[in-house]
Amino acid sequence: MSETRKEGKYLCADFLAVIGVMMLLGLEYFKAVGFMEMPVTYDSALPIAGRWFCLSGAMLLSACTGYVLSTKRLSWRSVRPLIRLTYIYLVSSLGAMLIRRVIFDQYVTKEEIINMLRDFTATDTAEFAGMYLVLLLFAPFLSAAFHDLKSYNARLAFLAVTAGVSTLQPMIILSGRYVIPPWCKMLAPFAGFIGGAFVRRYAKNLPRIAYFFLLLLLCGLQTAAVVYICADKGILCYPQFDSMATLPSLMTALLLLSLFHSDKRGDTPLHRFFSNASGGAIAALIIGDTVIDFVLPSLAEYVPENQLLLAGLGAVPVIFILCCTIGIFAQIPVFLVRTLFEDDEYEENDGEEEESISSEEASSEKETVPKKQNKPKPLRKLEPLDSTPAPVPAPKKYPSRDITMPLNLKEEDTGSFPIPDPMPASVALAATEEIESVPLAEPVYSPAQEPKPATLDEILEQQGIPVHSDSVDDLIARITNGE
């Protein structure tokens, strides 16, 4: 199924696209300095390695294009990058012609301008914009051909055949003649595109350290071969390797892409920075050639001749940033049109629908990576719980003691009587629980009866003393005499 949500940019592809453009500008810097006419010695190994590394810049751009567009379907969204690239190419080429007309006083007619725009010859690096246009046109068909193959070996054979036909053309020379027709060299960008798609799917099979050592080994062997052969001649002349469409250039680009391979996408500030830089890289590639020719004479006045190549390490990135900024400002009308007429939910390069992995590809991947079998866990046997409550143990009964104490007990004799042992805590707790469990009867209140006041005669009658109506003195005399 296709994906319609916005997922962000590929940081590795945008970053390597910027590096690829700077490599091509570095190659133009080597040419402008006159490195090809310099005598070659064994001390020239480092500049030769740098130049041959820059030769793989075109293949790196093709591989990055295949890395990003290898899963895109053919739809109306495929036309939008072509429209944007055509606009950038026309504006940048006309700007480069204007700079040459004003600074270098190079006048061209209208017919020459049309012919240069048609043939991609406005500058020496304008042909790379034409290469990118062709890749965008054939990207859906190359992607379909790559993904219709069912296995790893079939895709590897497809890459090997394409690379063999295109990249071996400038390398196989017999009796001063090319064995493979020269037009096959034009298929080299297709080999880079298929290589980028292959890296995206299978680069994770090896660790990054392996790609790093393979890249160092390839650059070292290539540099050693060029220095060994060209040192005897005294000049830099090795046509078998002196081309962008050679097998070492393709292998260098693919190893470099594999080293930085990452299928994660994002929309962080770092992603947006390199995305904008890669968007203006095509303009920088077209204008950069003219800017290098303008800056180099001024740079030669301040830098010694033997250090001019080393100064290119700082001059080329500065020129790229300057030209890239000009290219981004030149795309302001494109940004405005996209904001007005296009849905902001999609990015231009990421808005196209992506193909899902087919069932055949999924089955082939399952063959290489066996799937773990999830064994069902045995069910634990459940036993019924005993519903009868456990009997509560009865509290222990202790024999009671009768303690009798004499009524005439004195304070000093209290030590002669035994004191009873304290009651254990468990017995006390049980007794407390029993007491708490007995329901207390609610008290019944009755109104209190007030006692009637008793007279003296009543008190005497209760004591059995006869009451006479004598006076009090007679009564006292009688009690005293014992009557």
C-alpha cells in the first residue's frame, strides 16, 4: 500500500548529495589550477588520491537519487521535481552566462544561448543537471525493473550487468580502440541509480567498519596504480581511470553511501538544513564553475603556488555555500507557487507514493533471516479451592486460684503472701475478643422515687420501742432507768 503521510527527509541522502556536488566543484578546481599539466612524482600521491576521489562525485549523485526514488511509483507527482529542476537549470544557466558577460566579457548571441541551454553546455558542470533530468525521467521504470526481480541474486546480477556494460567501457582498450561502444558510457548514471537502490535494501548486511576498510583499500589501490604508471611518464595520463564513468568511481560512490546508510527519516532542524542545501546544490553546481574561474586569480595572489591545491580545501566549501545561497534565493518564486497551489501536507520529494514490499520480497527476506517460532506455553492446571473454613483453635484454659487475704492485714506483712502470675497475652487477647463479642444490653432507665421524710415515731417503731405520748423529759428518764 502507499504511504500518504509526511515522513520527512533522508538525512544521509541529502548530506551525501551536498558532498557529491562539492566533489564535482573540487574536480573543477583541480582543472582550473592546472593540476593535469603538473609533473607527477611519488610526492603527488595525495593530490592524485584527492582528484580521483572527486571523480566519483557524479556517481554519488546518481546513487543518492536511486536511494531516495527507488520506491516511488509512476504518478502525476513525478512531474513536479522535473518542473522545479527545469526552472533551476534555466535560471542558473542564464545567471552563469550573465556573469561571464559582465566579468569576463564573453558575448553570446541568442542562437548560441538557445543551443547551449538545449545541449547543457552553458558551463562545464551544466551537463550534470542534464544527467539528473534523465534520471528523474527514468526513475519509475528503473525502480519497477529492480523491484520486480524476486531475489537478492537476481538484483545483484541486474546491477552487475548494468555496471559492466557502462562502467567498463572506458577501461577496456585494445590496440588503441574501445572494445565496448562509446554510447554505453551514457548508461553509467543508470548503474549508479540501481546501485543506490541496492544499497538501500542490502547495505545493512555488513557492518560499517567493513565498508570503511573497503573504501580505504579501493582508494589506496587506485592511487598506487595511477602513481606507479604516471610517475614513469612524468605526466598525469591514465585514460583507463581518468573518467567519471569507470567501475572504481561507481564502487567508491556505493561504498561511501553504504558507510552513511540510514533508512530513518525525520524533520529535525538538521534534516531541514541539509534538505535546503541539497535543494540549492544543483544551482551551485551550475554556477560554481564560473565562480571558481572568478575567484582563483585573486586567490593566487595571496597563496603560494605550491599551496594552491591545499587552499582548495577551504575555497571549495565557501564557493559552494555562496552559490547554494544564490540558488535558494532564486527558488523563491517556486516556493511561493507551491505554497499557494499545493497541499502543505506533503513535501515535494516525499509526497510521491511509495511501493510496499511485495509478498515475494518478504518471503525472500524470510529465507535469509529465519523467523523465531513461538512455542505455546503449557497451561497450568487449576485446582479447586477448599470452601470449608479452617477450625479456629480454642483458647487454652488456665486453672483459677483462690486468693484469701486476712482482714487484719498489715502493710509490713504483704510480702509473705504469694503474688499471682500475670495472665499470658494470648489468653488476655482471647478473653478480650470474647468480651467484645457478647452483646451489651441496653440499660433501662426508670424515674427515681424520692424518699419520704421519716418522723421520730416511725424510727422508734422500726426499732421496737413503744411510743408513748409522754414528754421528752419523761422519755429520757425512762430510758436512763432501764424501764
